[in-house]
Amino acid sequence: MTKGRGRTSHPAGAAVCPAWSRRPEAIRLFARGVTLRPCVPVAVVVGIVLSAANEGPLLAAGDLAWPGWIRVAVNFIVPFLVASHGFLRGGRAAPAG
């Protein structure tokens, strides 16, 4: 939501990414866990849907071997990383100089 000239207001309780301008700063923010709270719920929902679609029959039958469990883990990790990237891009500031 935009309010006034150049000012942005955020809905109450919305997560706001701290400003950063260089890639190492974004990596530090990720490592400190800044993306956990806003991105884990996204990864859980998307991971459940992907796992149900891709591994559902094997999960239901109880025939999922360890390679299948690795695919299930990837179904959660990839959406978390993508959501984290999107969240961090929202805080990117123009590089100084």
C-alpha cells in the first residue's frame, strides 16, 4: 500500500525486511534467521502440496524409501529458499556510491 509521496505503509503485523545493498549483507540476514518467520509458513504449505502431489501414493502405501524422503525434504527446502530470496529482494536498497 502506498501512502503519500514515496512512503509505503505496511499492514499491521507484516514482516518487513531490513534494508541491505550488498550480497554479503543479504547472506548475513538469511543466516541470522530474518527470513524464518515470514517464509516458513509458505514453505510448509507449498511443501505439503508438492509432497502430496509427487509422493502421495507412496506415502499413503507406506512404501517410501529413503530417496523418496529426500525428495520430500527438497519439496520443503526449495520453497523456503525461494520465499527467502523474494523476501530479501524486497529489502534491497540501491548500493551506495
